[in-house]
Amino acid sequence: MFRLFRHARVLMAVAALLMPVMPGPASAAPRPPAAGPSCDKAHRIDKTLKSGARWQMCWDIDRSTGMVLSDVTYTPNRGTPTRVLKSASLAEVHVPYDSGQPRFYDVSAIGFGDLELGTLTKLSKDDCPTGTLSAFRNVPVMCSQEQPRPFAYKSAVEKSVLHGSDLVVFSVSEIGWYDYITEWRFSDDGTITPRSGATGSLSPFQFSDASSGWPTGVGSKRFSENHSHNIFWRLDFDVEGQSKNIVEQYDYRGSGTAKRTTKRTVLTQETAADLAPTRFWRVVNPTALNGDGHPKSWEIDVHDSDQYRGPAETEKFTHHDVYLTTYRGCERLAYGNSAPDCAPSVDAYTNGEKLTDPVAWVSVDYHHVPRDEDQDPMPTHWQGFRIVPRDVTATSQLP
Ligand SMILES: [Cu+2]
């Protein structure tokens, strides 16, 4: 019965594929200047963590991308409020199977935030035992709760230790046999950790063999097919306001040598970039200085991706890991973007324009080789990255 229900879900999802995709909250209107969160109380998250750091933001649900966070503002302990992100959400969840088919585009073709289709999951106190549930159209779909983070620091010299905490905000979307937990962790030290947890059940596709699957059935007669979860996030940065934000890429060169050297590259044009072991990017506002006179910035750290690359003819959007583009209201999804007069995917957004008001598109890919332990229920596997303050405050703000 449960399986039949899930099959019905997928049929509905396929039907939805054939229907016109409703545009997200795209707007060509001029953007208001940065300020505190501009939403009503029902859509506001405002949490002062145990250590004194405060996170404020707005939340909403988009039919395609699910939970959307906006006006994300961090106030360090003893510090002043500083804007990080204008808007942040998923931008695609691409799930291609190793035999070549099927290939799912869960955000653009199905939608993570559809209450009618049943993809956006109703949450209960069991999902959110110590937090607050918030409702979208009277259905509780979003949990925000404070969770401990051991060893915010320990200092033998000062004979002290501090256990920190995170504000954890999440929603859950049921897509086919999978349940995806879309989670954002906002730490008291300013770090933001977007991540996606996939759980639920393995897909029952049983068409594969040892060349593209793993024997999960009794006696190695039945194989579960290997597949990738390629997750794209869209981050519209506004470091202390939208103007004057620039993007730098840092590399620390040297291999087999005693010395390493710093290479700083200012990305003046839209860029499709790839991961490298010591590489990071940062969005800097050169006009916003911390107490040391250093420009405030937020760093994008991605180090844990299987770097999926699909066929060039149909999946060029998978050919790079991080895209940096200039804000355009209609560019919402990494793939299958159906807004009128807009390019269809992130590779096409990246077309050499001057890079101002930067939007970062981050892809973290996980190649899932099923195990016996994945059936059933499947233990959650997580994938994500980090956004870390760099010189937002002049010194550590941990008490
Ligand atoms: Cu999987």
C-alpha cells in the first residue's frame, strides 16, 4: 500500500512536469536597500543564541525550491548587525542513475515546496522536539531550534572551554521514495552550514547489474542502482548592502615544495569555477571595514563533492562546481528555469557580464552506492558546505 502510494506520488510528479511551472518570487522591480528583516512576524526568525550571538532572517516557501530564506543578518556577541545574504535557497536537486536513466530534476520538474502535490512535508513535534514549528498556509512545515555544538573553543592557556550552539532551520520534502531534509545551520561563531540530508527509502529500480549497481538482494540476484545526488544552492550575497560587493578567489600554490604562495584573483566577470584542494572564494565589501580596518567578507568553503559531470549536450549546468553571476531577478533555478526572457540554466547565466551584486551557485555532489544497510528505512546521508565570516569582526567574539 505504501509503495503504491509512492508510485501515485511519482505519477503526479510526472503530470506536474507537463504543466507550466509557476514562476518563483522573481521580480524585475528595483531592489530595496538592505535593512533588518522586512517580513511580518509569521515569516520572521529571530534567535539570540546562548552565547549572545543573534541571527535574524525571513522565511517563505517557493513551490519549486521549497524553503527560501531572505534578509539573513548576523549580530556577533557584543557586535553590531551585519547583513550576509539577501536570499538563499536550493536551486536544483539532480538525481541521475548510473545506467544513464532515469535522470530526475527534483526542484525544477517536481518542486520541493508543493503542499497540494504533497512534496512539502507536514512536520510534528517528533521532527522538531526542542524547537518551534512554523506554518505555511496553516500547515506546520518549518522547524527552528537551537542545538548544541561541542567545543566552540578550548584553550589550555586560558584554562577554559566553551560549548557553542547553532540555530538550525529546516523543512522536509518528500520526492518519490526519498525524503530530503533541507537544513541551514547558523552557528554562534557566524558560520552558516547549508546541507541536505537524504533519507526515506531507496528507489526500487531493479534494472541494473554489477556494472551500475550493488547487490542488495538475498543471494546477489537483485541489484540497487548507483546514482548521484547533485545538489545546487543559490546564494544572493549582500555583504553590508548589495552595492560594492566583489568576489575574490584564493589559491595556495605549491605541491612537493616547502613553500606555498598566495594567489588572489578578483573575479571581475561572471565565472564558472571548479573546486581545488586549497581554493576558496569570498564575497567582500571593500567599503565595510571591521575594527581592524579590514574589509568584511564571507567565505565560501566547498571541499566535499564528488564533482559530477553529465553529458555536455543536455547537462552543461553540471560541468562546474561554483558559478558566480550578477543578480538578475529571473534567474532562480540552476536548471529548468522557465521564467520568460531568461536563460534556462546556470551555465547560460554565466555569460561574461561584469560581476556586480554577486549571486553564488554552489553544487555539492554525492555518488550514492547503495548498501544492504540502506534498506529500509535508509539512514540519512548528508551533503553540504560552509559560509564562514572572514574579518567580519576584528577578534574572536566568543565569550
Ligand atoms: Cu541516494
